[in-house]
Amino acid sequence: MTDTTIACDLCGLTVEVSGFTLKAKEGFKYFCCEGCKSIFQLLNEEQLLPKTSEPDSEFKSEINT
């Protein structure tokens, strides 16, 4: 099993917990905390899509690949 990390799409810190995600035109965006998620949401509102599915399974698969 490979230990893969995901970087926060705003600040670049390691994403250690799931749940701080947004669905954008380019795919799911992952964040290390609610603050980064909120700032990204404010700055990129036109790029976001309505949340239609939970990315937790994708998050877990990316961590475990």
C-alpha cells in the first residue's frame, strides 16, 4: 500500500481529514480546513457546481493509491 497525500487546493497543506470538499468544473477540490474551503468558495464561486455526490469515496481511494 502506497502512502499518498493530498494537498489542500488553497494553501497546499496536507489534507488529513475528509469532509472539506467542493465540486468544481475540474472535479472535486480538497481542503485541509473549513477556512480554506470557505475562502476558495468565495474566490471561485463561478467555477463551483452544485454538490450532487459525496467525494468521500474518491478521497479515500486517492489516499490509498
